[in-house]
Amino acid sequence: MAETRKPVTTIKTPVAIHYNYSIGAGQSAFMRAIREGRILGVRCPDTGKVYVPPRLTSVETASPMTELVELPDRGVVYTYCIVNIKFYDQVLDIPYAYGYIVLDGADSAIMHLIQECPVEEMRPGMRVKAVWKDPKEWTESLENIRYFKPTGEPDLPIEQIMNEIRKKSYA
């Protein structure tokens, strides 16, 4: 008689990692702006690409980047992951989605939670906007944005996003 096994539904891993991390000047400006309900990127002087969060030097040309750019809290899902397994102290109902979101005007993505969308309707190119916490709760954390949700606007073809980024590539 074959043994019947139950599927894995939770994972408990007693791990703790303690560390100190200095975020530096670029990300400090980003976090100060987040505390004010704004999102900052930085423009590469050579390629014109806008990176969020800001970094001090271009990843393509190593040039210093100092031109801060304020970005909207709307963008497009570049790619996503659906989480189907609970972990210890899980607060979200599964399944839920995390995605890489390219904000309008940016050439790099931020990773964030996507809600108010059934996971079977998730797709690259979906337009999304930020849902912010109450300003009284804001700190210097990307968690000031509770999650992103669909806007209902037409999808943006993923090829179009890639072409826009490629047009700015350093030659």
C-alpha cells in the first residue's frame, strides 16, 4: 500500500541575522524623501537612465550621478513572483504577489508587494500605483508604501519597457 504524503504548507526556520548597514548618501536622500511621501531616483549623466533608489555612481559608466529626479508612485509590473507557502509569523494570506515595478520615468525596478489583484490576474505590463500608509505612520522606510495595486489603465507591453531602457544604453 502506497504511503500518502501531505503537501508542505508552512516552513519554520529558527534563523536570526543581526547586522549594521550604512545606506550611504544616495539611499539616505531616498529614505528622507520616502518619509515625506516622495520617491527619488538619480539620472546617469552619460546614458540618461534613472535609477531608483539613487546610487552614487553609474553601473554602466562609473560616472558620478548627482541629478536627483522625483518620480511618481505609479509604474508597471516588470516581473513578479507568487508566494504560495506560509512562513513563520506570516501576516499575509497566501497566495500573494511580489513584483519588480518600474516606476514611470525610471529605468530600474523596485521590488514591492502587489495587492488588490487576484494572483491569477497578475501579469507583466500591468499598470500599478502605490497605496501609502497614513502619513502619521511614515518613517524612513519603503514600508511607507503598504503595497501597489492595479490602476485599471491599459497594460504596457513588456517589449516597450525593454526597448525604452535599451535606447538609453551606453554606447
